Amino acid sequence: MILTKWQLPNRSCRPASTLQDELDQLFGQAFGRTRESVLSGWSPALDLYDNAEKTVVKAELPGLKKEDINISLQDGVLTVSGERKEEKEFETAETYRSERLLGRFQRSIRLPSPVETDKIKATYTDGVLTVTLPKTEAAKPKNIPVNVN
């Protein structure tokens, strides 16, 4: 058996996160699950990327059909929800081992910037949901020229 010393992840290159994000991460490290997953049954892994033009959210949803996924945006909070259902083929079978979590899930994440709601696009490929949210013009960074007198 190999023991590895636990080290605090390097966060120097990441933007500051909210207290809620920090608590969720701490809870997940301690118990291997997030606060949301304990309360709702399961919770998909989710990544958020942000650049000057857009915000992109990716969620791992293996085994779901696109009809089982719901996406909503309200007051700057993106919510991905749905349900992973038990396979009909095995409903009456005796279970010897069950590790895949089933049931309803919901993940909500506050977006870092305002987005163009009518230009949001969502794709679902190979079990990964990608939601692309273009930023509003007001949220995009502006270059301001400096005049020399």
C-alpha cells in the first residue's frame, strides 16, 4: 500500500470563488460527494469556463437521453436538471451490485456575467452536455485608448 500526503490544491491561477463553492468543495473532499448530491440522490460533475466572449458550462450526464435533460436560466442562475431512470430490462432482475446512481438530479450555478438569452446553445454529445452562453455587449471587456497630451 502506498500512502500519499494530501496537499491543498493550487488555486493561485484560478479566480476567487464564492463561499458556497468553497463549502461545496470542502464537503465533497471530505465525503466524496457534494451537498447537493447528498440531498437529491446524485449530482453530475459540472465545469464552468469563462472568457471575454462567452461562458461555457459542461456537465457529465452519461446514459441519459436528451429528453431527460432540462435546462433553464433565471436571474443569472443556470439550472440543469433531469432524471436517470432504471433500465426496463433489469427492473425485475436480482441486483448483486449497484453503483450507478439513479433518480432525479439538479445542479444550479450562478453565471459570472450577463448573457444573451436568445443566443444560448446546448449540445449533448457522448454523455456530455455543453451549454454555450454568449455574453451581452455590456459584459464584454472594452479597450479604452489612452490619449497623451
